[in-house]
Amino acid sequence: MNELVWYLYHNKQQMGPFENHQLIQMYHSNMIAADAYVFKVGWKDWRPVEEAFEELGIKPKEPPPIDQNLIAARRAGAPRATVSGRVVVHNNGQLAIGQGVNISTTGIFVETQDQIFTIGSQLKLSVRCKGLAKAFNAMAQVIRFNSDPRFPIGYGLRFEHLEDAIRSEIEFLVKAQNKDKEPDRIAT
């Protein structure tokens, strides 16, 4: 017999009650973030969702194998520079603050646990990173959210428009960091 005994704390919001099978379905549909908490009637405290897998009957997902060749090919197509610094991301309704991980003239990866924006969302950014002379603002689109704990958790954002001065500064930073990675050229 299914009973409404489970509660979920997800994206800063409490939801429920749910039946056991509802939480299982939500988990397998990727509707529950890795940092979510659950509570069951009779428990004293909230617990991280992975601590309830056995009781729910959920087998943890195996992360897909890392394809280093694919990663290298993507990076070769759009060289990036490693950055650190604060990035504020918002859509005039919701706001996330994260850390810059890498940047190119086409986009930036922002590390944050706040999974509040959806793929395709248009966002406003305020970026202040070491290696860039000054902070800048830009518009970007969410192209992915990485939740695989083997890599930084956060958003891959594609710039929609960059001022020429900012684009030049990012190009300089990327070239400076990647100059040792270029293959040696043979003089002809």
C-alpha cells in the first residue's frame, strides 16, 4: 500500500507529501537535483536524497564514462582560459552567484549549485574574474547544466553579444594561457 509519507526539499522549496513510487519516478526523470533533501514521516531530520536510496529502492545512477577525446575536440574548437572570480547570473526574477571556471569568446562556464535556470533561458551576467582588467556585463543563453560531480557543477553559458574591447581582452587571455598547448610549427 502506498502512503503519502515522503517530502522533498529541492531548489530552496519544500514539496510533498509524495508516495514512494512518485519520488522514484521523479528521480529517474532527473527532476530531483543531487543536492536535494528528503524527509519521511517518522524521521527526526531531513537527509540528503542519496541517503534514502536504499529505503526508496533506488539504484544510484552510474555516471557515463568520460570521453577525453570528445572533451579535447570541443576545447580545440573553442579554446578557453581558466578563470576565477565571481559571476552574477540573473533573469530579472531569479539570481545565482557562482564562480567562473573557464571562458572563451563564445561563452563561460559558471560553477554554482543553484540549478534554477532552464536550457535556453536568456540571462544577464556580471563577470568579475582575475585575468580580465575590469568587470563586464553581457547577455548569455543557458546551453547546459552539468550535475556530474566529476566536473564542476554549474552552467555552460553562450554569450549573445560581447563588446569588442571585452572580446579582445578574452582572446588575449585565451591565447596567453594556450600558447604552450599549440603544436610546434616547422619553419619552411
